[in-house]
Amino acid sequence: QKRVYLVEFETRQGPPVVLRIVAKKEKADGGSIRQEVDDLKKIGRPGFDRVPRFGVELETGDHHILFVEEFISGPSALQLAEGGELTSDLRTNIGRAVFDVAQALDGQAPIDFHKRNFIIRDGRDAVMVDPGEARLDLKTATPEQKFLLTASLMQEYGLEGEDNAFIFETMRESQGEESARTFYAEVN
């Protein structure tokens, strides 16, 4: 379970500072939040705009972990899809974000890429606001696992009756030509 609190601080000069405080309940094994916090610390930095910037981590007296991250303003991919506004360009941008996050996580592709986990910033930039803990290691994945990842992306973001090559194009742009060719050959 995740609770998100939006806090807005007024400033004397300029626009207000908006923060998002995320409180996520630990699973029994304690791994869920730890993995997410560690990943966000690693990749949620200035210059990488595919996830919110990470702020600070806090532990409450009853050992719950809270963290502060950048607030991303905009509609979710789900809201756009429900309104018929999730364009081909936005779908491509979401696919690119998945593979960009995978590259930033040393080949660990997040597989929790449903439409609620993406906010579209400024009408064009897909930001994965919850990479989750589930990953597929693209360096060691079997062809069947890679095919399942591709099929899942196409099921979630594919364009019915249209060319879905955008998934492979986004991988090529993010992972490089050789990795994309190998990936494509293994899933076809």
C-alpha cells in the first residue's frame, strides 16, 4: 500500500515548492520499499528525467519508511487512455522510458509498467512514478522472458491494427543497436 501526500510550500520569490511525500507500507519481508528507495536514490537524480528526483528517506518511530520525492504534475497514461488521448508518440515515449529506466538500473527492466505508473509531464514526457520492485534482467533473460516482456508492453501500450515496431525502436534508442537486434532476434 502506498499513500502519497502533496505538500506545497509558498516561497517569497518565485513559484511555490511542491513536494510529494510517499508513505509505503512494508511487506512482511521488508524488501519492497527498500528496493524502491535504493533504486530511486540511484537513478532519481538531476539529469535523468524518467523517474521523480529522490529527496530524503525517513524512518518513523514505529519503523515505517517514508521518502520524499519530486512531484510530477500531469495526467496519468491511464487518464489519457480512458479519454482516447494516449497518442502513438506518447506510447513511444512510455516505451522509451521503460528501457531508459532499465539501462539506468544496469539492465534491470521494470515490469510494473501499467498505465497508472506513468505521468505525462508537459504533455509529452513520460515519467515512471513507481518503478516497483519487479525486474527482468535483460542481460540474462531467456528469449521466452524477453518475448513475454515485449508481449506485455504491446498488450498495455500497443496500437490495435497498427505497427508496434515502436517497442523495438525505443529499445534500440535506449540500449543500443546491437542489444536491440539481439533482443528482436530472440523474440521473433
